[in-house]
Amino acid sequence: MTSNLIIWMETDPAAPWHWNMHDAGQGRAQTESDKAQLAKLGAKAVSVILAGQSVRMLKYDLPKLNNKDRLAAVSFAIEEDIGGSLNVQHIVLGGKDDARVAVITKIEMQKIIDQLNKAGLTDANIYADFDILSSANKIFE
């Protein structure tokens, strides 16, 4: 039975990764070779948890719109709050009832994607650590 591979990245995605996979144990992938071995574990899914300081989380109430229009509206709404050009930001909207907006620079996101691709992990879900921890707290309530 394969399970999910969870990788914790530091602020520098090229730094060593801590990882855990129920069927394969846990460890620290320090080299590119170590990281490439993770792709060979046969994980059902890969989840990457980023350091929270890499991501800004904002909240905006928007009217019911389709995703394209929501992204355009939220981009306009957050432009002054992010302190930089929208052209250099990667923006992720929460689900339909989730008013949160995650913002990370395109450069930082590309570094993460490049490191995952080098390791052969091309289809990962990426989360901020504080988002994962806030979801986990609901499990224990």
C-alpha cells in the first residue's frame, strides 16, 4: 500500500528537506541524490509544506464570481496590501467559501517547483505551514 509523502521545506528550497511517508519512514534528504530517491518511494500523493514566512495570507470577502473573475477582483483588492507589483506575485485563491488569498513571489514559487522537478516530484500539492497547522487543530477539537 502506498501512502502520501510529506516534505517540509525551509525558506531555501535547495536546503535539506525533512520528509515522512507512513510506509517508508522518515528522514532528511540532504543532497540532490537523496531528494531524487524520494520520487522512487511510489507515493500516492506528495504534499510540500513551506515555511510560513515565504507566504503572505490575506483575507477578502468577494461577491460570488467564477474563478477567473474572482482572481481579477482579488488581484485588484490586494494590490496595495502586497507592497509590490502584481506581475511578480503568484496568487492562490481559497475555495469557494474560503475568503483567504495566499501570495508568494513568482521567483520563490519557481525555485520550489524547480527543486521538486530536479527530484522528479512533478505533481505536488504545496501548503504554507500555518495553513496545515490550523487545519490539523480542527482534527483535535
